[in-house]
Amino acid sequence: MFLSLARLALPLVLLVGLTAAAQPQDALRGRELKRRRVAFSASTAGNPVALHVAPGYLTALEFDSPVDRDAVVLGDPGGRLALFEVTSRAILLKPAMELGPGRGVELTIPFADGAAPARVVLSLVTHPSEVDAQVMVSRLPRTAEAIQAELDEVRATCAAKDAELEALRARNVASGPAGMILAGLLNDRGFKAGSPERLLSQGGGDLVSRDVVTYRSSGWGAVSLWVRNIGSHPWTPVEARLTVAANGERINVLAVRMKEPRIEPGGTALVVVETGAPNWPEGAALRLELRDNDGGRRLLIPRLPF
């Protein structure tokens, strides 16, 4: 796995030998050079692993996958390292001073391959009797439990999307009263329609709403409104956000529709917002926001009784 470690071994020994010769004997006495393997999993990657370093000693880190060298973060504001070199597969470092309690340096290493964990964290500290001269860093593959949990989450998301798609298909098939009855969208309880009065709309000065009508049945809800574009550019509502004004709870919007592809400057069009089965109290004040593709122009009705 670590093929380049052998190539690092000879210069490492030479460098350590040279630095050791230049140090006073009392500073080197008792420190043992260690070789370590450090393995990270997705659950442990956020916990810093202590790495023993010392001034005058070179420490070489080698990785089993490519490092995003431009994104490596060294928490060293005070120049506590005399040497720090990063390549795509290795990091060479040497402290300039003892990194005792309170003087450790945190090293965050992100990887370039997109696999988990995306980054690992090491804490550079001084040990009185040993130095990690060669450290081989690897990432453990995800456990079967982690993969199963992720798969269950994806399945749940797909099931929710399938339910939304089925509801949209039913509404697409429904054509006229007969189609609505067959699709289960119209039953013996019928639906209620209302025309709220004195609605305040906010459209940045160039979008105005009028003739707002709400429709409510046991299985669906809808809001229709005429929108006039008094701005200088065409406008197309592609997204509707509907929330309960009192608590901000989101309401599931199924579709935003109008006959025209866009509302031209000076033009007016009927816009219909369709929801799923109403799960809010009848008559509650809702907040309706219509947005274009980039959200730059919007029409807002802060309080819509529905």
C-alpha cells in the first residue's frame, strides 16, 4: 500500500542522522524513533490523533490516497515548525521548538478522491521519550452498518419522491369532473372556494396581484391569482413557497401553473398554485411567495386566509 515509503526511508535516516549529530546529546538522550500506522474511519476522523514530534527530528507522513495539498490547514500562527513540506502523497515536517502542553499544533488533511472520511486531523505534540519518525496514514473502508444506514436513507427519500410523483400523475390524468372523480380528487364532500379581500402583496414595485381565489377539498388545495407585470422585463413564476404565517411550517406545493410561458411587460396572467391534502387549520393565514428562476424577482402575499 505504501510503496513510496521505501524511497523515503534512506533520506529520512540521513536527515535524522545529520540533525541528531547537530544536537546536544542531552537533548537527544532517551528519545526513541518510532514507526506508526494510523487508521481513520468515518466515525473517528473528526477526533485529532496525537502525533509525537520533536525539534531536530524529521517526521514523515505517508498517505494511501492523494491529499488535497492546497487545502491542508496547519494551525501554526507562531512559526513553531522549522520545516513543513506537502506533496500529493506525503508530508514532511520538523518542529522548531518543543510542543509541550498548550503548545501543540493541529494539522487538518483533506483528501482529493472524495471518499470517506473526507479529511483527518492530527495533533502535533512533543513526547519526552519518543518521536514518530515514520507514520503511515490510511482510511478504513465504511462498515456494512454505515453503508446500510445510507442505503436506508436513500430508499426513504426515493419512496417520498415516488409518492409525490404518483400524486402528480393522478392530477395529470384528471381531466374535467369525471377525471377528478376517478382520480379521487373530487368526492361527496366537494370543495370550498373563497375570495379573500384586502390582501397586501409585495412585488418589488413591478409585480401586482389581484382577484385571489382559494380552493380547498379533503385531498387537495389550490390558490389562483391574476398577476400583472408592470416591470420592463418578462417574468415567469417557477417556484411557490407556501408556509403557515404563525409558525413558518412549510406546506407541500405540488405545482405552479399558468397557460402562458411567461408574463410579458405590461401583461397579465392567471397563476395557479396547487398543494397536496390540506394539513393546516381551515382559515389559517398562510404566506405565499412566487419566485422566478433565480429568485431575483418575486411576488409575496404575507397573509393569505386559506
